[in-house]
Amino acid sequence: MEFNETMKINLEFDKSKEVKEIVSKVYEALKLKGYDPISQIVGYILSDDPTYITSYNGARGLIVKIERDELLEEFVKTYINSL
């Protein structure tokens, strides 16, 4: 490996990957506890109330690591890219 070239870091990709991993873990925790994950996540996004998310498996602690606008941005990107 040569050290005379500047390395690029794609923070957007890293953040997107982190959001997807967290949402996946939160979704699974909600599902395992018998909640409707979609409704609970939407409730959290709309209200900014983390009690919509179960604390099971650390899901609540994970979801608050992501800004709600970042969550919405990822959801919209994913939806648009699926069209």
C-alpha cells in the first residue's frame, strides 16, 4: 500500500449503514416484544418520545443515537430508491 495518495471517507455511506443497522435492531426488538414496529417507530418520529420504543435489547438507547431527521431521510431515500 502506498501512502502518497489521500484516502477518501464516505461519511454518508457510513451513517446510512449505521441507521439501517440500528433500525433493524429496533424493529426486531419491538417485534419480539409483540409491538407493531412500524406504528411504534412512526409514533417515536412524530412525537420525539422515546417511550414508543422498547428498552428490550437496548433498542431505546440505540434509536436515540440517531436524529429523527436522519431517520426520515433514510426512510425517504430507501423508499425512493425502491421505485
